[in-house]
Amino acid sequence: MAQPKTESGFDAAAYLAWEEAQPERNEYVAGEVFAKGGVRQSHNIAAGNFASLLRRELKGSPCRVFVESVKTHVEAADCFFYPDVVVTCDARDRLTPAYVSYPLLVAEVLSDSTAAFDRGAKFAAYRKLESLRDYVLIDVAAQRIEVFRRNPENHWVLYDYGFGDSLELASLSLNLNVAEVLEDTLEDVIPPLDQDTDKP
């Protein structure tokens, strides 16, 4: 996670008012504000693929799918995050246009700079959401998807899916094709140009 910006000591209400005027996204954790960095193309494609598939499957339902720019409020942890994808089916979330508080599913696309935070402190905060049932981690580099699913005993169980698998999202009673989620996310490695043009 990035170092906190100079703006600190906010409460949640002050953060929301300040964030509305910012040109870039910033997350809030217990009085500190952290800038959201840019993402690689593959990261953006994976989030878009996942959200598009969810929207297709959930069309006509009360559920809404948001990508990257809608905050999730974790009141019990005093946090606001910008998940890569978040799904809410709770009518109460329609009353707060700037954020959702009752998601069923949250997904993050892993990167080298955020993976430890997404697996650790951020997941610990998300677990405080009583509504949350599936926490999805999309690993573009490994071409795998991990789903942490809350079971009836309130324990989180890890399910690991590879490229040829069917991805089960129990919270939404859906199965998606992992290959479709990861479509076009492999990055081509282009060798550097030879700088010495005098060589034959």
C-alpha cells in the first residue's frame, strides 16, 4: 500500500467531502488517506472482463455491479476502499450514491505493489462486512483466481481456480468461465530495441 498523503486526521465525513473534489481516487483508512495508483492494462482488462460477465448474468436482478470508481464503506474498520469490482444486491446501497456498505462480493486484481495488502490488512477489514460472502482475488500473472468464501459457521474458506476451471460464486449462485475472466490479460514481453544501429 502507498504511503499516506499529507492529508491526515480526517474523519469519515471529512474524507467524503474532500474526496468529491479530488481528480484522482484516494482510499481512507482510520483517519489517513492513501492515493490509489495507476494500473497496468492487464489489471484493467481483468476487472472489466469480470464486471461485464457479472452484469450479463445479473441483468434483471436487484443486484448492481460497479467497477473501480465506487467506494465500499467498511464502517466497523473506519475505512473506504475502491475495490476493482463490487456487487451489491441490497436496496440500502441505493440510498448512498457515493459508496456501498452492504456488498455480497468484492474483487481485487492483484499486482506486485498491492498483493500483500489485498491479502492481509484489506481482507481483514473486508471481513468485518457482515454482508460479504465472497472475496475474489484475480491473479493475472499466475492466471488463477482465488475465492475466499464465508461458510455458515462464519469461517472463510479458500477455493482456488485455474484457467480451465468453472469459477463458483456462491453468493450470487453463479458459475463463470475462468478463461473468460482472464481473456486478453497475458502481457506480451517485447525485447528491447538494439540501441547500436551500426551492428550488422
